[in-house]
Amino acid sequence: MADLYTTDFYAWTQEQANFLRLGKIDHLDLVNLTEEIESLGRQQKQELKNRLGVLLGHLLKWQYQPGQRSKSWRYTIKEQRLQILDLLDQNPSLKSFQDEAVAKGYQLGLLLVGRETSLDPKTLPGQCPFTLEQLLDDQFPEDLDSYS
């Protein structure tokens, strides 16, 4: 079983799913199956951090470069909010991880700002200047929907 795990992961997943459906618990590759299930949980946490990073980067660009604002930034902010809310709806236990995800996402957002703008991330706040409520509020910032 472990051999199939390393040589053909897809086939291994199908075999494990079949064993579960048939109730053949004694046939399961428990070591690798446990690892993969834990990995799925880590992926959800990583997705939350990454989406927050994109959202925060674009909110920072919006706030600190008003003359550069674009329709693309506006829609990226809106899209990331929807995706984050959907992710939290599908994984309510991630809410206990929100504060840490915002802190880590902010660091990713600073990198995005540094990569995509002339702003120096070192001149921006060291910690996230937005509350979680603001991050998820589709009316924030107030001028978001007035920009065309």
C-alpha cells in the first residue's frame, strides 16, 4: 500500500476511498491516510492566509496609492472577500484561526505591495491597520464602490 502511495498517488487515493466505502478498514494505509487528512486541514488554513494576503495587499494599495486605483484592484478586493467568507462558511472552525491568519496574511500583503508598487513596505504600518470587521465588510473602504 505504501508503495502505491509513492508511485501513483491518484491510484492510492482511489483505492483508499474504495476501501472506506466497502468498510475494509483493515486494508487502509492508516499512516499515509492520516497524513493526507491532516494536510487537507493545513491547506484550508493556508488558503485563508493567502486570500487575506491578496486582500490586504490590495487594500493597502487602495489606501496608500489613491492616484493609482483601478477597476482591477476594486474587483480583486471584492472577489477575495467573497472567497474568504465562503471559505469560513465551509470551514467554521477556521474562525478560531482568524487573528493569526490576518497577521500572517498582512505580511504577505506587504510583500505584494512591495512587488507591485513603488511603495516601500517598511514605511507602512508594522501590523495590520484594519480590523477583521473592516476586512470582511463589503462597504469598506467607503469609497470602494464610488470608484468606476
